[in-house]
Amino acid sequence: MDLVIKGGTVVTAADHYQADLGVQDGRIVHIGSDLAGRQVVDATGCLVFPGFVDAHVHLSLPVGGLVSTDDFRTGTIAAACGGTTTIIDFISPERGQSLREATDLRRAEADGQAVVDYTLHQTAVDAEPRTLRELVSLASEGYTSLKLYTTYAAEMVDDAAMLHLLEVARDHGIVPLVHTENHAAIEHLKARFLAEGKVEPHYHPLSRPPTVEAEAAYRVITLAGLVGCPVIIAHLTCRETLAAVERAQQAGQAVYAEVTPNHLLLDDELYDLPDFEGAKFVLSPPLRDRSHQAPLWRALARGTLAMVSTDHCPWTFADQKQRGRRDFTRIPNGAPGIETRVPLLYSEGVGKGRLSLHRFVDACATTPARLYGLFPRKGTIAVGSDADLVIFDPDQEVILSHATLHQNVDYCPFEGWTVRGYPRTVIVRGQIVVQDGEFIGPAGWGQFLARQPFNW
Ligand code: URP
Ligand code: ZN
Ligand code: ZN
């Protein structure tokens, strides 16, 4: 065998056991004991996880003349260092642009640059006949998910377009992931605050309160239910949206939801930091007050919240975030996180008794792989699966800091936090890409992943 991982505790969403793993031609070919191979990695004392899957990242995202600061090379190096071996980014068509053309442009940015495996969600900004046709043909090429927005002027679709798009998605095994916030309400509240001279980051969460998110989520869930299409609610942040998701799930509807580490662990008091530092946390939907966090953790533990993604979307504080110094509505939305998701969820989740070890693997690897047509190639440790593996030292303590992380941005939302448990060795398709916290893999090692149709 090419590679053997010896002496670790293998952990999947379902079980854990002591075993050696044998790897040949980038796949797991043997799970047993006393295995021998050309290269041996000693995992004694470590947990061996499947490579983690981050199903919501924005690398080189253009917004209003700015571009998010991690590209497919730097962003995937950071992902790998944090234990993530598969990412899903987005095809981002402009209004009027062909989805096919936007796909080709995005692939040109990613191909040969990414160092972990990658794929892209389609995005539809209209329901014109050309878009519907392209949606279907791209699905047949393995782009089997679709991002929709109910806000952001450049991307949002109205309810009529949403219904058409959901029908096409339903008929072609495409799973929709929807950013749900009520656009009119946000615009109304933003305009009122600005007219009153209320321009600081403090007003960002007040212009997008929980009910604004929950109303749109309820509406999207209702529309998906009407046409019988499964739906994933993106970056759910609050009890109000949770209630809408829970109610639909209890009624038997195929509704799933993702949550981010930011909304599990950070709160809206950060918007009041001095010296405009609140701008670092301007992301949408915004951070909520602390009382939402325990319900989110409980919902994640029991599976009401299906998975954890980062929504990684970094903008520099020193430069790009300053655009909104005198007007919070001009602060580019988003924050970094692609590198810190796994250590934070292990340390704050498993380490603090909020998540079982298996549910942690499930939420950060197995469920995103299943929802997005990558399982069992990705998201688990099994004979035949890709040898994407994270050898994780459960006792290593790391103080998170932008100075030592690999994300290409000048701050970390979790600056100074201590995490216990960190990836020691990260393997993508049998290739060691990270050793002792540093990227050592080949340039452009990542492969594009054509995905299966949705089949939960
Ligand atoms: O603030 C955020 N989340 N920016 C990235 C785009 C999105 O809404 O996911
Ligand atoms: Zn979003
Ligand atoms: Zn996003």
C-alpha cells in the first residue's frame, strides 16, 4: 500500500475503534491491524477523522467593486490547515449573464489553484428560460445544488421566480440552499437608521432583526413545501427561524439547515467594540444576542440543524471594512472562518459537552457530504472512500490568531481564543498536505468534484 496510518482511533459519524488504515491510489483500501505500507504515519494518541467538508465558502467573491481576500489557493491552504479537505464555493452570475458563462469563469479561477477538493453551488438570479435550461444541463454535469437569495439587490429572486426554480430543482435532483432575509424590511430599517444619523456598526443587527430572517425562512419553506422540493436554510442564526424549521420538519417536510461557528459562539455585543472594530463582525444575517446560542447548540446536537459551514467571506479590516466607516450599510458583509471551524467545533462542542464526538463528525463532514451528493466518496472513513483524513491531536492547545493562521486577512473573529484539539496531519486523496500546522502539499492538488443528484 502507498500509505498506512497506524495506531489511531478512527472516528466516523457512527462509530469509533482502534485500527490502521491502508491507502492505495488515493483511496482507503484496508481497515485492519498490523498493516504495512511504503509510507507510515504514526497516529498513536490521535483521533483519525474523515476529511471535513465546508459546504459554504466565498473565495474571491466580488461585491460592489471589492473582492474577498482569500482566493482558491490561499483559501484552500487555510482550509487544509484547519482540517477541511473539501469545500463548496459558488458560481456567481451577474444579472443577465449566462449561468454557463459564469460557471466557466469560476472554474477558471479554481482549477489548478485549489489544494483541496472542491465543487460549486449553482446560483440563479432569475428564472428566465435560458437559466432554467442551464440549471438542468449543469446539474447533469454534477452541479447538483442551487443557491438562492431573498435579499441582496444583485442576487435576490422574488417568490414567483423562486417557485419556478424550486420546481426545476425538484425535478432534476438539485438541492436549493437559500439565504433567507426579508429584503424590503432590511431596506426600510437601513434607510430609517441612516436618516436618523445612526451610522455605526451597532445598527447592522438592528436593521436585520431575527423576525426579518424568520419571515423569509418561513416563506421559503412554505414555497418549497407547495412544490414538494427539499430545501436547506443557509446560516440560520436565531430561535425564530429555528421554530419555522422545526415545525416543518415535524410535519414531515424535507427541510434542513446550516449554522456557522460565528452564530454559535459570538454575539451582538461585538458590534459595540471601540475604534470601528465592530465592523469585523458585520456579516449577514448578523450575530444575535447571546440567548440564541444555547438553543442553536441544542438544535445542532439533535440534528434539527443539520450541519456547520463557515460562510467564509474575508474582507480586510484595515482597508475593505473601512469603506463603511461613516455608513454601516457600506461595510462589506462577511468574516473569515474556513480554518477555524473544525478546531472551534471540537473544542467548544465536543470539549464542552455540547456535541457528541460522532455528531461533531456528522455535522462537519458526513451530513454536508450526504446533502450535496458527495457521500460516500467524501464525509466518512470506509473502504472505497477517498483517503481524506485528519489526524487530530485532542490535547494540543492552540491560541487562535490571525498572525499564525493561514487565512489571507488581517484579523480573526476568534483572536485570542484557546482551542484544545487541533489537526496534526491532513491528507487529501492519500497525499499529506499538512504536517504540524503547516501546508506542505503540492500546488493545485485539489480536484473538481462532479456530484450525484440529491438523494437524502
Ligand atoms: O455576510 C455574509 N454572509 N456575506 C457572504 C454572503 C452571504 O450572505 O452568504
Ligand atoms: Zn448568505
Ligand atoms: Zn454565504
